Amino acid sequence: MGFSSRMRVVAAVLLAFAMVGVSAVSLEGQTPKVMLAEPPAPLLPESLRGGPDHDAGNGVPSWSGADGPVLMEDGIRRYERGGPQSAVAGAPASSGTITVYQFVDATGAAAAYDYLYKSAPYVVRSGVSVVVANLKGSSASAEALLRTVETGLPKVGGPKGMSPLLPTYLPTKGLEKGSQRYALGPVGYKAMGGVLPAEIVGFDKAAEVVTAKYEGKGTLTMLLYPTPQIAGDHGRQIETEMNREGGAAGTVMLRREGPLVLLTTGAWNAEEAKRLVEGIHLRSEVTWNKPVPPEFHAEIKKTVSLLTSILVFCGLGALAAVILALFLGGGRAAIRVLQGKPAATEPEFLRIDLSGSAARIQTGDPKSTGRG
């Protein structure tokens, strides 16, 4: 077999291997990939999931009634309702229902907890979940059931698991127990008796609001915004509204510190109201775990665009200066070469004698060696 024949055989074998490889790759690419999606863990333990009242699903439950819009506003993710079937830890059996609402983050859960606080004998918040229990029986049995439910609730870490910091700014002295109300939207704010018109609060700008009553005095409202600029805009709207209401609003003290707006209304002593709002200050650990409004993103984009344009302009100016220097310097050198002169000229220096001694005056021809 000649050399050319052997080369043809080798080429045919390599081609066959290549075709097999391509076929294998194409078949592999056509193989469907199977994705296993595990269902989320139940919100209730098995002992509470077998009764006739059991119901579970995503979003707002159909039986929520007037609570539905508030739950949706607070970011409800899923729910589960059930009832006790047997005694727990030796205590007499309870009857009734236990409902668990799970929200997107702890901020929404906090707002829903304040709204649902008085809707049932037992309301508990744990992370991103709120447990509402309507139970009949001994308190020991009910508390045991709630501990069982709370232990099995899903745990969420990171920013979504962080509780809102705004309620922690409320002064505790004289605070009326159970009067704190935290809201993320106009529906919940109105339902919990907010003192301001919801349309001027700025919920469309991701505002957070806390209202609380103080014993024998009045109401404190705290509003937190993403930026000081947004806080300033809505602070002026609130000031206009308070001026319009006049004496009907009671003792009004309005103060803004960065993105935080503070407002007192009701039967406050003027000195006490002033001391209260002036004693509340932002702390360095304030974080924002909510989506900022589109206007904030737009301002960032404008700033980035401006800085980019400045950098491009400076770069083009530097490049133009270099090109102009090369053009002028090269043109001058080319003209000297055309005139038969060297491209570069000899530098001429001026010397300044700063020694302070008088220089000798030389007369005659400096090239001569003798006296004239």
C-alpha cells in the first residue's frame, strides 16, 4: 500500500470518529433535562393538618375578607389554616383554628402583625410569618400549640429576615401598650387609624410609617423615606396639611432629620412634644431592605451619566491636545528640514548670576590671546 493510500485510510478513519462525536453531541443536546421542584415545607405541623378546616395555598386566601387587601399590600406569599386534633403535652385539647401567613420579608410580616394584633386572642410573629390562633380551651394548651407551630416555621436569613428598624425609634416612656402600628401601604395605614391623609404620606415612594399613642398625651407619627430629598418633599406636604387642619390637629410639632420625618398630633403639652421629637435621632445601623422607588434609580443613572460624560470629554480633550502637539511640532520640524536645517534647534539659555560678586568687564576680542 502506497503512502497516498495510507493517508486516505487515516483520513477516512478520522472523519468517521468526527462524525460519531458530532452525532453524540447532537443527541446529548436533544436529551431533555429533568428539573425536580420540591414543594415548600408545610407551615403547620402534621397534627394540625387533618381537620375539616384545613386549607393551604399561595397568595391571599379566598376567605380573608377585608383582611385580603392589607395582606396583599404587605406582601403575603402563602398561607395554611388548620385545627388541633388532640391534646398537646398532656394539656386538655383545644378547639378552633390556627392560621399561618408567610410573607416575602420580615418587614411585611411586621406590618401584618400590627394589623392583625387584635383580630384574635393569640397573634404571634416569627421572622417572615404571622400566626393567628382562634382557640377555645385552656391557655396552657393554646400556648403549647403555638410553641409547636412556631418551632416548625421556615427560617429566613439575610436582608429579608431583618425586622424593620423604624419601630425601634419609638420612645418607650409613656408609650401606650399595644398602640404601635407599623404600615407599608395606604390600605393598612387607613385601616389602623393613621392621622394623615394616605395620599400625602408617599407610600408610592416606598415610605414606612409608625404611629403610636402616649398615655394622657397624643400621637407620634414617624415616617421613613429612601432619601432625604423624598422626605423633604413629603414633609412640606404634611406641613401644608397640618396648617390646613389648624387647631383640630392638636399640638403639632414637625421635624425632619435626613430621611426621617417626625410629627406629633393630639393633646400634647407643647414643651413635651418639642422635647420628644428633638430627642429622636437616626442611628448608623439604619438599613433599607425594601426596593427603592424608580425616581431614586433615575437620579443614580443621571449622576452616572454625567460623570461618564465628563470623563469622555476630558479624554477627548487630552487626545486632541496630543494630536495638536504632534501636528504643530512635526510640521515645524518638517519645515526646517525642507529649508535644509536640522529638525531640532539648539537650545539657547540665559544665565543669571546670583552670586552677588561684580562681574569683570572684558574688552576687546574675546578670541585674542594678547592685549590690544
